[in-house]
Amino acid sequence: MAEKVLLVCTSTAPNVSRAIGVLRDAAFQSPQIDLLCTAAELRDYEKKPHVRNVLVFPHRQEYRAALRLWRRILEERYSAVAVLWCLDSGRSKAKLFAFLCGGRHLLVFNENLDCEYLKPGYLRAIISARAREGKLLPRSWGRLFGRPLEGGFWGIIRLLMFPLRFLVLCILVAEIFFSRSKKSSFH
């Protein structure tokens, strides 16, 4: 049985094409590859050979469409979700979205298009290599993350807890939204 793989397009079209080649030739026997891209990139990927489906991120304000897309991705039960963590700027939301896609494994491509399943050791290697090169954080993030890091240990803890606190906040807001919509549908 062919393994289903979702490739989240977070880099340039040539890098995505090379990543598809790596997925087909080295990472999996005969994968069924789906791509997740933006509407602007759709033309580059819709007729790509070796691609089963092309999914499109909805526009920023289309929250219901984003939830439908997310549900569809979860229903596919992908064997792996692949994401390109190249040094391309402006694609951080899509890179973070890959964590929510529910694949059994998260396969990460670095800027050299080397790939490995995300494990603490690989994550540490990526972070240390980028820190040595001075490319760990985009310049615009330096001010955002620099201030909490000045707080020492507790600043780092607050920074690390942000994604969890944000997730809890999203769940609570969704619960309020859905409870209100249920009440309004009964009247």
C-alpha cells in the first residue's frame, strides 16, 4: 500500500520540486503525494507530475474554510507530513500549520533539502547550525523574542509556553463560538 504524504509548500517552486523528488526516490517506496500551497502558487503546482492532489490554504480571514481544510487533512490520515524549513521568509504560519496536520510523522527539509523526521536531536542540529550562521531568527523576530530572553530563565519559560497558552486560548474561543452558534440555532 502506498504511503500518503502531505507536502506543505513553504519554499520556492524549485525547492518544492526537488523535495518531491526526494520523497519519491529516497524517503518512500511509492508515495501518494498531496501538496498544500497558497492560491498564488496553485498555477505552479496544479499539473505537477507525481502529485495526487493540490490543496489550497484559504485566505487569512476565511476561518471556516481553514477549519474545513484542516478537517479534510485530518481525515486523510497521512503517513507523513513534510515541510520545508528553508530560510525563506514570510512563510512561518504555513510552517507552523504543518504541526497541526496530524500526520504520524513530521518530515522536515532544511535549506540544503536534507530531510529527516522531526526528533529532538534533529531539531537541536537545525537550531545550532542556524545559530552558528546567525540565521536562527529573522531580523524582525529579534526584537519580538529578544525582550523576553532578557528576563533570563523565566523569560525563556514564558517564550516556550506561548504556543501552549495560545492553543488553550484558541480552544476556549472556539468553545464559546460553537456554544453560541448552538444556542442561536435552537431559537
